[in-house]
Amino acid sequence: MKRCFAYLVALGALLISCTAKKDMAPLAVNLVPVPSHVDRDEGSFFFSSEVKIFLDEDTPELHRITAFLTDRLASAAGINLSFTREKNQPGTVYFMNAGLPEEAYELRVEPQRIVIDYGTPSGAFYAVQTLLQLLPAEVFAPSRQRGVKWEVPCCRIDDAPRFPYRGMHLDCCLHFFSVDFLKKYIDVMAHHKVNRFHWHLTEDQGWRLEIKKYPLLTEKGQWRKETVIGSLSSGIYDGKPYGGYYTQEQVKEIVAYAAERYVTVIPEIEMPGHALAAIACYPELSCGLEDHYETATRWGIFKQVYCPKEETFRFLEDVMDEVFELFPSKLIHIGGDECPKTSWKQCSHCQALIKKEGLKDEYELQSWFISRMERYINSKGRDIIGWDEILQGGLAPNAAVMSWLGEEGGIKAARQHHYVVMAPYPKYYLDYWQADPESEPLAMGGPTLLKTMYEYNPVPEVLTSEEAGYIMGVEGCVWTEYMPTPERVEYMAWPRMCAIAESGWSSAPKDWDGFTRRLEAHLGRLDRLDVGYCKAFFDPLIQLHKDTEYSKVVSISVDAPDAVIRYTLDGSEPTAASEEYSLPFVINRSQEVAAAAFRSDKKIGKTTYKKF
Ligand code: ACM
Ligand code: ZN
């Protein structure tokens, strides 16, 4: 009997909690990102060492893809799958090239066999990622798990990406992250069918990419003499030199590692702004208005930018030549954001250039700068992508825009028939708070809650369907001012990135309740993958709304599905007997709200507090 997927998903959490009946209940299908189409059938397929793999295309690449399944089953389940050339043998997983579009796959799980249809290896890879999520979450555990039934629910899945570009960014300049951490980051991205790693490698606060022709960039430019403590304007510094860079060998290792997971690495080399670390090494690249340049020690924007003169272009072209050797990506990110025009206004070379080229102002000079670099990059067979500001003064002819200043840049670029990646702040900025700032570590700006991120539609409604075709995808941004460690990066990025990944991959209609049910099961996978995600999902968010001078209206919500919120107003810990929250209420100045979420009278997260 075929059942409706939505109905099953709705039942999923309930069934999991009914332990007495667990053996009889159909397994829930809780996939993140959700596929385009899922039909649940009766029964299960069971993995054991008797199960065989049949490869329609017996190539090294398909063997490498199947290893993502066989390695997990071997290490977590102690199950060793072998290969067969025999068709029609029960207990076989078939990988069949059925000529499907790029990245698409179909997965049929039947009691006696699993059939994976694909058209390109990336499709087979994504089918494996889905199959791993259909297995018990223990399959992601780092060590052998005992007492688990390695069962996959029978189903039919028809899946293809909504967008070709599904990106995740990491700023490795404000803070530096090891090669091992980057590999883990890419692993987790790939599990979510995210296929672009936007690697932010150059900044005012440090240059992180080895360039053989300009060794000072890393010998010196990797270092800042100290780092601001707290927010950018605290004025207090730690007095400790901070540095780090990637050798070209390490870059090749990362690029190859990502490619095996169908992730393209897009390097970002910032220009004309955010260039202070390079200028500190080679002051001749600047407008020469200062005697001394130093790598920045605080966050923010700096007026010391590249001067558009021949030696600057020679430098940037040389850097690009090495970038082309290291990164096969067709798209190269040239930054372009936050370039103050202060120095150009005072620089006689810049002013003469504006006159000579018949430019209107410094904005057009920026456009001229980017267009010139684009010509060079295009001449080497690559395309550029830059942040919104490359629209100022006119977009370079073939440039794609990464829209971060809200949606306006993306809309403008799509209307000019330029490709766009939607990465709007704060909706897709993972450096913003994800819970009540009062109880969270220091972060950027205001809160961007999981729900806000999930519900954001990356195709602005004002676009015509033709214009909407230029939205090539989405990206979650991880700026690391306030993320000095890998643990903090994971805490800020996950699980919110699950929501962005789903918006990038899935064409299924938005369904917040369904998402929270699937996500809760998915958190069990992130646990096994040792991803230190934020657990605010289980904690009530207490919001105080403006009322009178002496009163506030209180609303309380929690992301976890099927949870009851209970609260107190006398400072005591909420228990299963405390008042149940149903509607917003009023408190006065002397009161403190304490709230916790419960299921079956058991508390599921932390207690949260809020004073008037
Ligand atoms: C940016 O956040 N400056 C692109
Ligand atoms: Zn200048």
C-alpha cells in the first residue's frame, strides 16, 4: 500500500516516541534536504554482509561513490558489502545509468532490492547521501554500533536540485581554520547536497593563500600583530600575533577532496577593497597616501584599497594566474564589496585615470577596475562573481552577482540578465544570532532565527519567470569575526544551514512543521557526525513586546515540534505542573519569565529566562 508522504512525515515523531509499538510501526522518512517527491511503500530492505552492489558502469568514479556507502556500513555496522555482476539476484543495490539530468536521481527501495537510477556521477553520489539518511542515524557514528537493525524503509524517491548553485561560504581570514576542519566542513556540506564551497582567502586582517611569485603575502601578510577583543569598537586588543595560511599543496588537497564530494571550491580574492594585508606587504599597490601600512587588527572596513595602476593589475593578474592553476572552478570570486572611495578621491593617479577614461566618478572607477580584471579572467576561460557592490558604476559585462545587501542587487542583476546567487544578509548570514542574544555568545547584528532562514524565498517575487531564471542559487555566509574556533563555526552554521541547503536543493513547497519534524531526526545524524550545532531548537524563545512603561506583552515559541511550553513568573524552574503557554500575556516590571519545553511531561531542552 502506498501512503502519502506528508501524512507519514507528520506521524514520524509520534511513532518514534511510541517505543512500545516501535517494532510494528513503519519507519519514518526524515530527509534533509527533502526530495522533490517521496512515496512511502510497505516493508523494509535490510542491510547485511550478504547484500551485493551491482554497478551498471564499472568505473573508478562509481566505485569511489559506492565507497561512501560501503565505508559507513563497514565502520558503523560491521557490514561488508561486495560487488556482483549478476542481475536479478535478491539483496542487491543496483546503480544504473538511466540518462537522468545532472545531479538528479531516482531511488527505489523494495524488500529485495534497491535501485538507484542516475545520469551523472553526481546524481549517484546524491542518491547515496539519501540512502545513508534512510538508514538509522547510527550509520554516521564514528565507531561500531551494536544492536541496531540496519533497515531502510521501502519507498520511491524522485529527486533533482532546484538550483545548480548551492553554496556555503567560510571566511578563513578573520579567523583561520585547519585543513582537517575544512575537510569536515566540506563533508557536512556534501551530506546536505551543498555543492559550492566559497573560500574567503584574502582580507584586511590576513592573506591566507600561498602565492609563489609574491612570497611576502604569506610570510608577512598572514600575520596581524594582535586582535581586537569583543566587538570591533571595543578598543581593547589581545597583544598576541595571529596568523595562518594555506600552502598550494594544501589547497590542491582541499580542492581534490571537495571534488570527490561533488563540491566545487570557489576562491575569493578580494579587490579593490579589503586589501590591507596585501598592501602591508607591497605598499606600492596602494594610492601611496600613507607612510606605513599594517595588516588590520580589528574588524570592519578600511580606506586603504588597491590603486588602479598598472603595477596593481600586474600583481592581481599574477595572483590570478596561480589561482587558475590551483582552482578548476569556472567561477572566480573577486570580492568587490565595501570599497571606500576615500583614497581614490585624494590620489592624483586615480583622479587622472577618471579623466582619461571619461568616467563620472569613483564608482565608475570601481566598475572600470572590475571590468578590466574581468577581461583578464574571461581571457583565461573563467567567469567572475562579486558581491553586490560590483553593480555600482555599472556591472562588468559577464559578471555574476552574489547578492548580500538584501535582495535589491540580485533583483537588479537578474533584470539585466546576469546570473545571481542569493546570499542576503541577515537572512542567509550565519554569523547573526540564532537565539536570544542575552543567552548567546557574541555574534553579529540581530537575530536571524532558524524559521526566518527556512521561510526565506530566494527567488524574489517581483521577478518575471524569465528574470527568475537568472537566480542560479543560494549561499549561506559564515563570517568569522566572532567565530575564533571550529566549534563556534559549527555552532553558528548548523542547523540553520540545513534550512538554506533545503531551499537550495528542494522544489517541494515550504512546510515549517514538516521541516522541524525532519530536522529533529536529522539532528541525530549531526550528533553522530560530531557537528557541534546549536541546540536552541529545543529551547523556548521568550520575546518581550512593547506595551506600556510598566508592562510588556510576552510571547513564547519553540522550534521543536509537538512540544508544550510551560512557564513560571516567580523565578522558579518550570516543571510539568507549571502553567502551559497558549497565548501571549502581559507581565509587569517586577516579573521574570522562565520557560521550558516539554513532551510527555519530560523537559526536552534548556530553561530560558527573560526579565522585564
Ligand atoms: C560582506 O558581507 N561584506 C559581503
Ligand atoms: Zn590611487
